[in-house]
Amino acid sequence: MEWEEFQIIRKWFEEKSLALMKHEGRESATIGVLVDNYTQYTIDGRIFYSVKSNVFKHLIERFYLAAHKNFPDKFGTGNASDVIEALYKIQPVFDLKRYPEFLKYEQFSYLIEFSEGKVSDKVLRLDLFRKLNTNTKGHLEFTGGIMHVLKHFSIKGINLSTGRDIHDIIRVGDVIDLIVRAFFIEKGKFETPKKFVSRINLDEKYCLKFVFYLEEKTNVFFVKTIFKELR
């Protein structure tokens, strides 16, 4: 990454984060990250970046896989509390009761395209998760974010989140690669003014349907949900 590029994106990052903070009524916001937290993707000659908060970066690149390897019985149970406990055992912060709020608050990656010296208007913010909701069985479930998306993927036959789908990948970050393609590359469509939908073929039988929500005031998209459907 060129220094000038970094400065342009950093300025954009600060402005966008402060706008979201104001819109969501937060008391604080992450307004910049180290250059080491930038991951570049080049697809069909187009340049994209994943710009991660520190916790998002280290959790996705290191701790998540360690938790999955050391506590496999905590994954695929249908209960987000089990996944959270496994992560906490690897890298405890505060106490287990407050840990979910720590993971939810300002732990994210911006996915952006950089072209002609500026950040494109189409921007996705990928949180670890947006909410914890209670499902029909009385268990907690991740809503939005990468930890929701991971319920459709596995490593070595063990689901990566709360679900039971088995679709092996090599590393957790592979899912971000798919999200970049679904959001920026594939030909999606708006089903409503705030709902953008895109699909990626998963195998010969199924595809993944990505549903993105547009927050119109700040012009930032979020991952609302993802599910597997027949092609």
C-alpha cells in the first residue's frame, strides 16, 4: 500500500466512523487503525481493502481458529454462548459476562474498493456480530456480522459457529474473500431500497444468498443475513 493511499483511506475511515457513531448514538468510535490492519484484495484488476479493528483482526486471524481447534465441542451446538465461551478461554478480556458486549462494540472490518485515488461510494461494514438474539430453543444466536455468516462453514468437518452446515474452508478469513466477491463482484440487486441481495455458488447443488442492509443516512451497508438455498 502506498503512503498516499493509506492517508486517503484513513481520513475517509475517520469521517465514516464518526458519522456512524452520531447516527447510532454511540459515545465513542474507532476512527483509525494501523496500516498492518489493512488487507488488500485484487480481483479482476480491481483493488479492495479490508480495514480491521485490532480485535477483529486478531480474533479472525488467530484466536478464532485456536478456539475452534481446542474446544470443538463448543461449535455447532446452536448456542452462541458456547462459541463465546470458547473464544474467551483463548483470550480472556474483562469477565465472561461482559465479554459478549466487548466483542459487539466497535469490533469490525470496513470492506471498501479503492479506485482513481478515492474510496468508492459502495461500502460494507462487517462486524463480528450486530446482536445476540434468543432463538426458538431459548439459546442465543448471532445476528449479522461474520460470526453469523460462519454458521454456514466448517473446518475439518466441524462447524465454525452455531450451525450444523458442513462446508470446509482452510481459514476463517476465506469467508471475508467470499463476502468481498458477493458484495462487489457478483451482480446483485436491490429487492427494496434498503435490501441488497447477491448470490455465490457454493457447490453443484447449493448457492449462498447474501442479504445486505443499507443504512441510508450514512450510506453504509451491513451483512443482515446469509443462508443456503438450492441453485
